[in-house]
Amino acid sequence: MSIRDLIEGKKAWRAHMARVKALPQDYQIVYKEIQKYLFKVGPVELTEMTDLLSGIVDLFEEGAAVGKGVLEVTGRDVATFCDDLIEGSKTYADIFKESVDQEVAKAMKKATDKDH
């Protein structure tokens, strides 16, 4: 990644966050919680995450423009809203589950090999 790419990425992120700050307060609060949630369990691919967050801001801008409350847009269960958005994407949670399964399989194989 070149310095130019880093600078452009930073400019794009600042523009994105300016859009978030222009949203009504309730939308900003929910966006920040969604962002935290997605950074913990969300898609592994950065481009997917960027597109996803941008799409959420688009959705929130539309909801705010027609006077909807943020929970009318997301539903009361915001975590489920997030899970639905990332369904089918490889997530950090998937990677963690795979590593746990691999470690258990290795440990079970060792235990089985010892017994024989």
C-alpha cells in the first residue's frame, strides 16, 4: 500500500465520519454501536467492511430524511440487524471458531494416538 493510498483512505474515512456526524443523535449512537460490533465480529475483508459501513450510513440518511427513528430502520434488535448484514461473509468469529475446532481436533488426535 502506497502513501498515496493511505492518504486517500484517510480522506475517505474522514468524509465518511463527517456523514455520520451529520446524522441525528440517535442515529449516531446506534451507528457507533454497530461499528463496534462489526469491528469485533464483522467481515474479514476491509473492502466489505468499508462498503458495509457506507451502506449503513446511506440507509440511516434515508431513514432520517423521512423522519423515521433509528430503531424503525434497524429494528429493536440491532445485533440481529448486524448479523443479517454480514450473513454469508467470512467473519472474525468464523476464523476463531475454525481455530478452536482445529485445536480440539489436534488434542483429540494426540489423546487417541496415546491410547493406542
